[in-house]
Amino acid sequence: MNILLLGSGGREHALAWKLAQSPRCDKLWAAPGNPGIAEEATCVKLDAGNHAAVIEFCQHQTIGLVVIGPEVPLVEGLGDALREAGFAVFGPSKAAAQLEGSKGFTKDLCERAGIPTAKYIRTTSLEQAWGALKRFDPPFVLKADGLAAGKGVVIAQTREEAQEALAEMFDGKFGAAGAEVVIEQFLEGEEASLFALTDGETIVTLGSAQDHKRVGDSDTGPNTGGMGAYSPAPVLTPQLQAQALREIVEPTVRTMAAEGMPYSGVLYAGLMLTPTGPQLIEYNVRFGDPECQVLMMRLKSDLVDLMMACAEGTLGQTAAPRMAGDAALTVVMAAKGYPGTPAKGGAIVLGDAEEDDDAKVFHAGTLMQDGALVAAGGRVLNVTASGATVTLAQAAAYRAVDEIDFDDGFCRRDIGAREVEREQARRSS
């Protein structure tokens, strides 16, 4: 079949790489794509916000499956428009995509369904938010309600910091996303991510991962869209994963279906592993970035089969995803200035990293300019490798990082460090 993949980041490069491996994929199109994706697909200029143009393209190219990578087109209802036009779509409806599009929507759903999550208050004005702070103890978790490119969460250590952050949020720091702010109780524990595929009824797990959000080593500096990840996340034990499925993911899917918003696609649950068990931090309605890169590195099943089963409601009759036993780890190479104003146009020479059998370089924010590869975004490359352990995957990824010539780039040097320490402790015990 012919497949259209929408998006241009590292997540989409990883998806393109895996989709192109399927014997069911006759021709893969990507819109708009990037230089890395262009190695796997035919890139075309197509605005995902122009639903009519996307539908016309799909009709003209006889597209059998549309894969929507980023969250914005999903929240804006592109999936609905395509389904109404008769196309199979991997990704939720506009109504179901509220799970990511509105933090308040998700918190309210958790309350209705009895899903474990932090206590919260939704606020729609600065005055109301300052008043709500009195009901929480520091540190304070402040979340812009809408989409903010992974940067709309502030953890304030003092009441004064929280008041200042709230003033900035309601003053437009995150645009329309901050018109409403959710204030939450701070949860203690370690974070992990659980990924599930669903057709609205059947649910299958795809794997776990652990992301590194802060820009600097040892989790310092501002939050980013993600500076690296590894999979699986052993801290999410089989017992904890089963508990998270039973108490968080399954009631979410059941409640969405019961309320007329059946969820189809990948459901990414960000979890806090607290002393009393997993609690939901947030949902994403698409593959994480850079978590997708490590999941695709480990996926052994045919991705097209899984996506079509989600789209057609046949997941219950499809073989469960098979994941490699090896670990995978990805390191984000970002442009200097990120997550503020990144330097653009910096030359990139992949060198031996491109030929490294142990690693794969996924393009996130790159551009071909006068025949040369240059940086064109904040997060520029995702250097991904696998290994029998996280320790070995980490070593392979950083070897490949060190083979890349990117003067305007930087990366964290401690991706996976916590799990590497645990592996060392287990070996020495």
C-alpha cells in the first residue's frame, strides 16, 4: 500500500525508517519530511493544517494509511477529516486527542474514572491561580493547559517563584496554551513512560522508556522537549507495568469509549513511580520524541501491521508487538541556545557515525543548504544505538556522537546514567 507520514522531526524519521522496512509498504510519502526522512521516503510539501489539501493528496496518490506524527494536527482534528474522507488513519480523533491537548481535561477524566494522579486545581486567571497556591505545599507544579511543545511545565521551589511563573504564563509566555493553568501537587518518585497501542477496545503494550527532560547534565537547567531516552526502563518492573495498565491505561480507554470518544492509536502515559504505586503525570496522544526513536530501534514486529490494526479495529486479532531484548538509547544533539533561541545554519558532518553499524542517526532539525547538511531547529540529531544492556547502548551512542562534527551543537553526556549505575551495582553485588 501507499503510506503518508506527516511530520518532520526525529520521531518521524524513526517512524519512516521502520515503516519503510514493511513488505506492505509499496511507496512511502512524507510531508514535509527532512533530509534524513528523504532517505526512506519521498518528501512533499504539504501543510497538515490544510485538511482539504491533505485529503486531495491522499486521493491522488491512493494512500492506504495516513500516519500523523505530531500532536498539533491530531488536536486540530486532521484524523477526523481523513476518516470522513474514507482513509485509514493512525492517530486519535480530535475529541480523544484532548488527552494531550488539555491538561485540565485529562485531570478531570482521571477524577471521574478513579485514576491515580496528583491533586490539582484548574485556574483561568492570575488572581485565581495565586489563591489556589495556598492549597499546595512547595515545590509547586504549574502546567499550561494547552500544547506548549513540551515546555509548558514549571516546577517552582518557592511560593515567590510560583507567583512569578504564573504571572508569566498568564501574560502569554506559552501563548494560548497558558490561558488556563493547572496547579498540581508535587509527586515524589522516579519517572517512567509506558506506551500502549489501542483500537479503542483492545490494548497492547509496546514498551517502556525513560526520558531526560532537563537541558543539562544531572537534570539541571530548564525543561526541554527531551534530551535523550532509553528503553526499556527497568524501574518500571513487570508488576508496576501491570498495575499501571490496570489502574491507569485501561480505565482511560474504557472511559473514553463510554463517553463517546473512543481512542485509537498510541497512548503514551507519563508516570511517576511513587511509594504507593504508579500515578499519571500526563498523557501524550502520539509517540514521544525522543522515546519513539528507542522504541523503533527495539521493535521487531511489522509497524504497518500494528498501525493498520489500530486504524481498522482489529488489534485483538493481530499478533502482539515483539520487542528486542536488547536496550536502546538515544542522545539528542541540540543547537547552542536551545531550549531558548537555537543557533541555526551550523554545518553538520556526520562522518563515520553514518556508517556505524551499532548506531543510527535520526534527523530531527536539519536542512540541506547548498548541498551541505545544516542545523534548522533546536533539537537537531538523535544519535541512537542498541546493546545488550543500557551500559553498552550508552557507550555505542556516545561513540557515534563523538564521530559527528557539529561545532554549533551540544548534548548531555549522562543519558541513561541512573540505569548504568544500577547495572553496575547489580554486577558488583
